[in-house]
Amino acid sequence: MKYLLEPKNGKWVAAQNDLTSAEIKTKILAADVCISDLDDTDTDSPAKEIAKRAIGIEFDPLGYLTWGIGTTVSLIKNGKNGETERWRQYVHTFLKFPGSRAQVSALFNPEKVRNSLYPGVEEFYASIPAAKFYLTRNIKEVADVYGNVLGFTGVISEAFYKEKAIQEFLINHSQFQRYVVRGDSDEDQMVLDVLRFQQRERKIESVTGIYHADSPSSRHLNSVFEINVGKDQRGLVGLLRLF
């Protein structure tokens, strides 16, 4: 990959070697739908904040201790790939109790949500004319408020199997032909893979991937995605405004 915007003051944009800034702008602005992850893509993970605040655990404190130990072991063994299953267990174990989701809703109010967004995220979504959907493992109470703040068309929440979820989306939204996919995980790459297969089968016209990398170092970049950015996404917004 190459830098279209060299790392400086936290802002940078990397792209596949054959892409120019003008081509990236065209691909993104021509999309008619944007499918985005939420946690660690647009904001520091709300799911991790919910778990750290132990929302819902007053009903089963021993269960929380057991869950915490299991999560530590899973993350040591599996790294980021272990997060999906541990969060799924948290939702099904602790957020099933009456009042627990109301606590989440009270925590993630619109003001907190807007203040939590990574730099440039709100401007990015405002810059593209595409319909916007969250495809997220997080719960509806969180996804809805982020989607509302950012003017999203819809939300697919508690999507613990994103590959299946995007296949269902394709069936139900055949009107969309030009996709942008945003994410930071292997599950998001699976979404990209499904859409690229559909493109090869000529069932959709195009798909462009935007990856949120932990840092601009080459070992953190994901060349499967056409574009890589960091937390500060104002550099990408700037590219959309060029020319």
C-alpha cells in the first residue's frame, strides 16, 4: 500500500498502490450504500464500555467474574478474534435482565455519542450521498442512537454472524449496486468478501473497502481493503473535497 496522505499529527490515508486520490473520491461518492461497523470503527467500542461498567451484572455477580476470566483467557489465545463470542455471551447473560438495557440507553445519550465519535467521522458521513446502515454486533439501544445522530438509514444490530447478515441484506435490498464497507475486523473483511463475490457474479456493480487500522505502520495495514485510515479520519474527508 502507499500513503496518499503521509502520517502527520495523527492524520493519514493509505491506499492500494494502483489507486489515486481522484479514483478514491469517485468510488466513495458514487456509492449508493455504505455498510459500516460501529465499535472501534467510528468510536472507541461502546460494547467494551458497557462491559467495563458491568451493566446488568448486579443480577449475577458470580457470573460476571466467570465471564471476565473467560474473556481474559479468550483474548490471550485469540486476540481480537475472540471479542465477538465474548460480547455475544455478555449480551445474552447480563443484558437480558429487566432494566439493564434501559441503563445502556441512559448512558449513550445523543450528546455523549456525538462527543465520542472519532475526528472526521461525522463529516465523512455528511459528505457522502449514499444510504447508510450500521452492521454491528452491538445492541439496538446503542446502534440506534449512533445511527440517529449520524443520519443513518437503518441499523442491523446484534449481528454476531456478519457474513450471514450481509447475505440477507443483499436479498432484501437489491436496489443497491455500489457499496462502501467500513470496518476494523476479520468479520468486516468477510462482509467485503461476500460483496466482492457478488460483484464477480455481476449481481452488484462495485464495492470499496475502508479499513480502520490501529496505526499507519505496515504491519497494521490491511491491503484487502482499498483504503486504510486511523482514528482521525479528517484526512479522508479532505480527499473527498479535493479537485
